Amino acid sequence: MIIDFAKIEEITYTALKGGEGTVKSRTFADDNNRIILGRLAPGSSIGLHRHEDSSEMIAIVKGRGKVLFAGEYEPVKEGDVHYCPQGFEHSLINDGADELVYFAMVPRHC
């Protein structure tokens, strides 16, 4: 299966999950998974949130930023993958001067 994100409508969110600024995303979803191509504007963030029934992997495609995970900030850059296991909380922050582009994979754990 090929997912063509260019054919998926891009939605702009303000203060996503209590974060700051704007996030633009294109999302593919089925009953068990979400795959997101996201763009986080400079100075923007996805707020701290917990994955109760899922985990999340975030692959950084372009840009730099940081994640807040297990109470600590960790820098991320192009080529890095951040993993948030089920039951943990995290936040993605673009503290760079350029847009942060990422793929997020969110499988549900039933």
C-alpha cells in the first residue's frame, strides 16, 4: 500500500494538545494506526500528552528541535527518530529557526 500524502488534505492546528503556535498535518488513519506528515512552525510545539492506548514514533525529516520525554529535553534533528512507548508522555518542540518536518507513526495497542 502506498500512501500519497500530497492527496490528503492538510489541516492547520493552533495550540495542538495545549502546545504553542501552529502545526500543519496530513493524516492517514485506519482502525489501528495513524500516520502523520507534520510541519511544525518555528517557535511552535505539540503540547505534553500521554499515550494511554498507543505508542508513537516520530522521524525527523527536516529541521531541528527537541522533545520533552520522561521529564528531560532531548535534542532532535534530521534523521533522528523519537520513540514514546505506551503509557508515557511527550512533547515535540520546534526551537529552531526553520520549519520542523516529521513523520509520526501511532499504532494503537488494544
